[in-house]
Amino acid sequence: MSPLDAKSPPAARANQREQDGLRAKGLGAPPLLRGQDGEGSLQVHQDDSMKIEGAKVFAVYGKGGIGKSTTSSNLSAAFSKLGRRVLQIGCDPKHDSTFTLTGSLVPTVIDILKDVDFHAEELRPEDFMFEGYNGVMCIEAGGPPAGTGCGGYVVGQTVKLLKQHHMLDDTDVVIFDVLGDVVCGGFAAPLQHADRAVIVTANDFDSIYAMNRIIAAVQAKSKNYNVRLAGCVANRSKATDEVDRYCDVVGFNRIAHMPDLDAIRRSRLKKKTLFEMPDDEDIVACRAEYMRLAETLWNGTEGLAPDPLPDREIFELLGFD
């Protein structure tokens, strides 16, 4: 008899019916992972051997184009200024997460694996890991071709390579810079490795809407993994009133504020972090905020458990006058 009843979610019931059908045909079926990564999920639970140990691991999320890579790279630079050994992993097919740290678009793990017909044993660390500003080590995981594959597989292969080559043994901080909104379990895969998730947002409806969805994704993962929310960074924002209003309602924290400065845009054009730019007053102020954020995260933040809002309530809170 099926362990699910009529009150179970439709996806979970469909999953159960599929497995029952396979068993009836004598074909066997994968285990029912009910509740591991959300109701009705078919994701495979992470093998314990892939756990990153000894380093503090952060996953940076946010709406597409909100400035996650700029935030991640400057945060990595700030951690390095604190004397930490830092590894940044870009998880986006356009592989520009570490662009300002290395000054170039470095090859991706998935492309390098293709070159050796996925015989990972033929790779050396220097084939996929590159040193950037102030000793920050940089990796671009890349992604599958458009419309094929899963980003979660690429993240898993990257971590597997790092473990095989013992590249995490001497690392203090790992930062996963993850693309766009969390629309599937593949994009959420870095949360299986992270201690804390940081959300980059802005003081506008679309960014906060995306943040609300990301909070829900992290909460789903936190039922089975150690990841918790650290807070959000208000980026490219003159004010923070809308972000703060949302945080007050759901029980979330803003842990940094980066204003909308042209200097930050210029740093991307110059392929540099803010720590390599001239000592203009606004740049110095932004550096100080990144240093404060790095210190806050290193010292440890409370694991937050905000209650994300239903879509209709988001509109009622922020979408209308």
C-alpha cells in the first residue's frame, strides 16, 4: 500500500504512483525521498563524503543582475584582507564570477572535463583553479549547454575534484556565487554544502520578490542540511526602507548596505575589485562596508529562519500604494 494518502501533495502522490508502477513491472525504483529536499522531490541526497569540512562555506544568491558576482568577489577580497585563505566558486554558465579577481574569464570545470572526455583523473589542480587578487583562489564551475543537463551536477563535480585533490584542506572560506533565482534543485545544490546563505537584493519589488523565493528554497534545504540564512545585502540601493520593511515582517536581517555608486560599475569595467581601485572617498567607504561584512560573517551569524510570504501578501506589502 502506498505510504501517502489523498492529503499528500500532488507531486508526492505522482512520485509514489510512478514508483509503484515500476515495482509492479519488476523494474525496481529509486528510493522515495519524501521531505529530503521538499515534498515530492526526486533529488539525490548528498553523499556524506562530499561534505566540505574545515572551512566556513557561504552561498550567495539573488535576482539575476543584482550584483552577486561583484558582491562575492569583493567579499572574497575582504576575507583575504583579514588573512583568510579564500576559495571562490562561480556557479554560472557565463563564468564571470571571478572576473574582477583574476582579470580574465578563466576556463570552466565543465569545459575542462569535456576536453579529457570526463576522465577527471587526468586533471591537475592548476587546470581548473586560478589565483586571483591577494591570493584568492578562483574556480568557475560553468554549466551545461542551454536547455540540457543540470547545474547541480556541475557543482557536484567541482566539489568532487576539489576533494580528490585535497584543495579544501588549507582553505578557511569558500564562497559559492550562484546564478539568478532558485527555480529548481540544481541551482539550489550549493546550499547542500553551505553553512550560511547570503542574499543580495535591492530596494525594489522584483529583487525582494526573488529574495522571498530564495528564502523559501533555503528553508527547504535547511530541513536536511546544515545551511541557514545569514541575512541580506542591500546592493545598488540609495535607501533600504522597502528591504527593511520586508525583513521586519518575515523575521530577516539586513547585514550590509552597498549604495548605487558608479565606482562599483567602473571597477567591473577595469577588471578589478574595489580594493584595487583608487582611494576615492566613496570607494574607501564601500571597502570598509565589505570588511565589516566579512568580519560579521567570519565571527558567525545567528542562523535565521524567516517565514517567507505567499505571493499575494508580497504584492500587498510592496506592490501597491
